[in-house]
Amino acid sequence: MELLMRICIYVFAVYLLPSISALAGDWPQWLGPNRDGVAVGEKFSLPKDGATFPTLWKVSLGEGWAAPVVVDGKLVIHHRPGAEESVDCLDASSGKLLWRYSFASGYRDGFGMAEGPRSTPTISAGKVFAYGPQGILNCLDFASGKLKWTVNVAKQFRSPQGFFGRCCSPLVVGELVMLDVGGAGAGVVAFNVDTGKVLWKATDHGNDYSSPVSTTVGEVSCSLFFIRDGFLGLEVQTGRQLFFERFRSPINASVNAATPLLIGDSVFVSSCYDVGGAVWKLKPDGKGGVFTQTIWKKGGMLDGHYSTAVHHDGYLYGFHGRQERGTELRCVSLADGSVQWTSGRIASGNLLLADGKLIVLTEDGELLLAPAVSKGYKVLHRQQILGFETRAHFAISNGKLFARDKKRLVSMDLTVARP
């Protein structure tokens, strides 16, 4: 009987974990398998004597800042070529188009920015979940690209457009797919992955530009959202609010865009616009709930505009400062927020952690490699791989890097270097 109980508990725990691929090297969702920007098990060569990583293929794309995702040798990218949004599936080894699902887009950006999607699709259990700036959530069959169901979030929940359209990379946990919607009584909404049926709605908080993560605290499975007003924890199965920490700018023309970064039972949250960074420890309250313990909360240490930091061996690495005013890479102690080093002025961008190194892609289209160590910043390799306005995040899968700028998507081999 005891053995049976253990098996049941194990199966239930696995069921509640974020749905990720069973194959090593897959990159199925925003920020990778664990939504923490870590490319687990990936190895790459370090070019020497002027050598560079080779480009394997490149394809033209429409507008958008959605990142590519890769599962089982197939890549999915969401973009806007012309008047339509398009979800494309490519052969990851060749760039050949396997299928395409397109639909009309009525989104118009009020600030004259790109009018393509900002959210990264999620691939889970044979389905692709893609969310666009006009507020449409589509579920597609991963094998064929056929539409399984669709929800007009903007119409159904009156989700506001915000400054730059709606943006939340769908979070899948078990039978639920969750979004930061921002409607009245529907700040966060959970849908059934098979049907699109609403399973629960929670809070009146407004939406913003961050994407959620999930974790288990004690026996409570919770989803973590960095919404317009601050840091929010909800019970996965019911939407019950577990905690809320107000963490927002006094400036109305501001956004919270970086994803909460889970490190064990702690979480790092960061924003610009006179906000700063904070680390909270998540603890069970012994009554089926969760509470937060503030470890530190400081401004001017690691204030992320839109890029999510990564963690390695007790230190946080990320972009500090406003994109339009100039940024720098920083290493900050997870324990107390103290700055260990800074790169000096550098173009804004995104970064991942792989093979003990920082893989950085700047908005200028430059790829940088640097050791993820606290003793100092050193560029090991730099290479121009894309054009300007390379603002989308990127993916690493089976030794290949997949990245995009305004016009193209490229694949590069990180396992070899050529003169």
C-alpha cells in the first residue's frame, strides 16, 4: 500500500511539471526546457585564430520578436509576413518549410513599432500554442499544423492592447495552458489544452510583457506571474491567489517584461523604470498556502528592461539599464545583490547559459561568448551573425543556435569553427 501511494504521488508530481520534451536537446518553449535560459547538456567549440561558427541556413521572415522553439528536429516560428500572422514549422536541419498556418491580423501598433507577434510559441504533447498581439490564442497540431481550437482573448475577456500589443508566452502545466490576459476578473486565465475551454479565471490585475513560470512549493503547485502591478503567485489547479508583492514603477509609461527566474526555492524578479531587482524565497505556510520572504530588494543593481537574467553557481548574469539609454552586462550576487563586475556600455540584447558560458546576442546582431564567472568579464569570442534590431530571444538545440532579426531566421553550428 505504501509503495502504491509513493507511485501515485510521483505520477501526480510529474503530471504537474511544465510539459517539456523527452528528447535531450529540445527547446520547446520560452527560455528553454525549464524556462530559465539554461541550455542543459549543450557543448560547443570555442573558435580560435579568427575562426567563426558557420551558418547552416537562413530563411526570410516577416515582422515580430517571437523566438524560435525546437522539438524533435522541427522548428516553429511565429511571425507576420504582410497582413497575416503566420506560424511556420521548419525542418531544423535544413530550414525547409514543413507546414504553415496563417490568419489575418488586425493588429496596429500605436507607437509605430513592429506589428508582429512578441510571444514565443510553446510546444507540448503534440500541440503548438501560439499567442499574438491582437489577442488570439491558437492551438495547432504539431505534426500537421491544422487548427485544433482558437480563443479570441481580446474579445472574450476584453484584454487591453497595452503599449505594444498583447504578449505572454503560453505556460503549459498538465492539462492547463495559462496566459496573462489582463481582463476584468480575468487577469490570468487557464484553458484546457485539448479544447480551449476556460478552466479558471483569477484576479483583476492588468496584463504586461512578462511570461510566467511554474514551480512546486511544499505540496502546492503554483504559477508565477510578473504582471503590471507586481509579482503574483497562483495555485495551478484552481487559480487561487497564493501571494502578491507589489513591484511596479511609479511611471505609467513603463512595462514589466523580464520573466521571473526560479533558482531552487528562490525567485529573482527585475524591472527598469526606477524599480530594480528583488529576490524572494518561496515557503509553504503549513496551511496549503505559500508566502514570500524578502531576501533583498534594490534598485540600480540589475534592472532588466526586457531581457531575463540567468543564474550560475550563486550569481546572476544579465543586462542592466534601459534599452534606449544604453545597457551593460552585469554579474550580481544572488545572496545580497552586490555587483561583482560590469561590462561597460554594450548594446542591449538577450543571453542564455550553456557549457558554463554566457551566450549573448545583442540588438546589433553580434554574438558574444563570455565565461559565467564572478571574477571578471572577458569576451572569448565575438561574431556578427545578424543585422540591427535583433531584439528577439534565441534558442539552442543539439549544438545549433537559432536566431532572428527583422528580416531573417538563421541556424548556426556551435560545435565546429571554421577559418
